[in-house]
Amino acid sequence: MTGAKMVAIISEAASSGISLQADKRRPNIAQRVHITLELPWSADEALQQLGRSHRSNQASAPQYKLLMTEVGGERRFAAELAKRLQQLGALTKGDRRAADNANLSQFDFQTKYGKNALEEVVTTIASRRPGAGSVSGLLKAVLGEEAAKEADESGDYRVWEEHCAEVEGAFLKVGIDMSKDASPPPVKMFLNRLLGLQTKTQSAVFKHFCWCFDDLIARDKSEGRFDDGVVDLKANKITVKATVPFYTDPVTAAKATLHTLQLDRGLPWDLALKELEAANERERAAGNSSHLNGFYSSRNDGSMGRKHQHLLIRKVYQYGQAERNTFYEVYRVLRPNLGAAETMQRGDDQPLSRYIRHDLSTPAGLEKAKRMWEAIFTDSTTCLHAKLPNGSCRTGLAGCKWGSRMATEAVASACSPNAKCTRLHPSSKRHGEV
């Protein structure tokens, strides 16, 4: 805490009672990097340990690095911790995104996809058949690229059958019944039992499970059945175009309504200029004069027949290598028709090699940047392809929306007659009013 030592090695004995955070009241306020060499059995114990470096009155939140081997059974601890952290974040913050920055969903297998993936694993092993997904993809994931290629070219899948027989025997040793009448175990039990298998078998089984898990999600996404949960509609202006009631519950009289929303994602020139001025003010206050903030134009005409326009803003918080090396600095890219479109690394002045920077120091340069930005903003109410003299799209496609700042979304809401609801109003320009 004083900075006399820059590394602290702690065991489970120090999982409570001590403070190691970047306390504003103490001399050493450098960001902490908390490395966990071995995840504990209990998720609550893990939270206690992580809480040593993440406490109140800190100057910055720590970075967490959870180290794991490739052994499949070890993911059981990560899955339990991920579930616990996501629940804790939702309960304490009331925010579905409380744990999203840690990308914990990749470790959470205790979902319907985990259950279905385990059923598919058991079925494919018992039947000795690869299943409904990509055969070559599954073989490549489980047996390796060389074995998968050989089986695919020869049509001889004995290596897969040998793998299934080995796994079936290993499952029986740890109490997982593979008979036709038996139901697959819960995912939590399956991950626990993996710890009893030999390392090589653990790895193969877990790769099989993960492949099925990812394949099921990919299939649902491709067919529009995947539920992303609550998502943000990003736009500068949202208006209600139509409201249609489609169901009334016969018991509670609760009404479900479908709202058609029109999103204007464009960024007007005056707001873009204010964004740049605020960013430059932050950089001046920090004494940073080497940033690349500014308006840029593409060097060449794109597929829309004119130069793209971009606003680059250095992100406020830079982590890892970006804090020490400007090569890795991350910039937000904003466009007149899409608003915040993407991020990019500075990459040895990569933006300067792809774009031409507008000179805003002269009235003529400022006027040129404004004219080119507003031209795209104005024309993007339809599409951004080069227009024919009669105003139609050069592709000849009716209703073309390529590059348009206007988008349509459908949102459903349900309200009980006795509940106090915040309803959508046609004049609304703010998010979250369903």
C-alpha cells in the first residue's frame, strides 16, 4: 500500500481481512493486477480473494487474470465462479451488464445450451456417430486436424469409434451411465466427474462438449432463434412509428403490445464537433499532445462513390500495453451515418496511412470538413450509393438501405392493468422508455 513492495504473494490465509487495493488515501495508487494461480473450489472463496484488491475508495479497478490449464475438469471451477459473479453483479447493481466486461459467459455452461450439448455428447458417444453438426468440424476439434483430414478423405471413421469406446469406458468408471434408459447427468455433475478422468481423456471429452455447445448456439443464431437477452438500441433519436396490441391475457387482463421503432443512428456535425472539442480538452488537461483525435477523410472513393468521413477519438481508458506504448492506443471511430461504428488501434500511425486528416485550424479547412460530413449525413436517409440524376440508387434496387442511418426495430412490451408502467410516447427521443 505504501509502494515499498510492488508484488504481494498471498495464500488462502490472506483471503479476508487485508486491503491491497489502489487506495486513494495511501501512497501507492497504481492499478493492481490480480493473478489467480488456482481457482478455489468455492465461488464465495474466490470472491473473497478477489475482494482483497477490489475495494472501496480505490483510484482504479484491478485487472483480473485467472490462470487455468487445458485440462477440461478445471473449467468446472471457472463455470461456478462465472455463474456466481454474474448473479452477484445482477443482484447488487441491478445491471445485466455488471459482469459483461469479463466475458464470463464463455465459462457458463449451466444453461439450456450446456444441457443440450451434454445430451448430444452422450448420444454421439453411445451411437458412435458424430451427430447432426459438421462431422469434419467435430473430428477436427476432438481428434485433431490430421486425424480429421485422414478420416474425411478415406471415409474410415474407426478412429472416432475408438475414441467413443474409450470415453464410454471412462464415463462408466466415474459413474456416468451411458445406457439407453439412463438420462444424461446435470452439467455440474458432468464437470465434477471429469476430474476423475485421465488428463488426455478429460481434454478430448471437454473439447467434444465445447464444440457441441458452440455449434448449438451457432445454429440458433443462424436460424434467428438465439435469445440475446435485453439489448441496447443505439441511436441518437428513437421514434415510435406504430403500436399494435396483439394479446390480452384472459386471467390477468395484461396486454402485450408490439411497437415499431425507427432509429436514427446518424451523428450531426454540431454534435460531432462538440465530441471532438471535449476530447481535445481532456487531452490538453492531461498534457497529451501526441493523440490523433480529429476528422478524417478516406484516401480513396469507396463503393458508395465518394470518400468516407470519420471522427477519431482516443478512448478515455487505455489498458495493458496501450498505457505504455502509443502503438497499441485504441480509438473510437464515429461516422456521420452510423455514429459510433467501431474501434481501431493506432498501430504505428495506421489511421494516417488509411485516412487524410482535415485541417481544422483554418476556416477553409473547417468548412470543408463540415461540408463533406453533412453531405453524407443528409444523403444517408436512404442509401449511400452514388445517386443517379433522378435521385435513385445506382444499383437500381428499390428501397436500398446500404449505409443508411435509418433503421427499424420491433419491441414488445407487456403491462398489467394495475401496474404503473412507463409507456412509449411517439415524441420520445430517449432510450429505455418501454
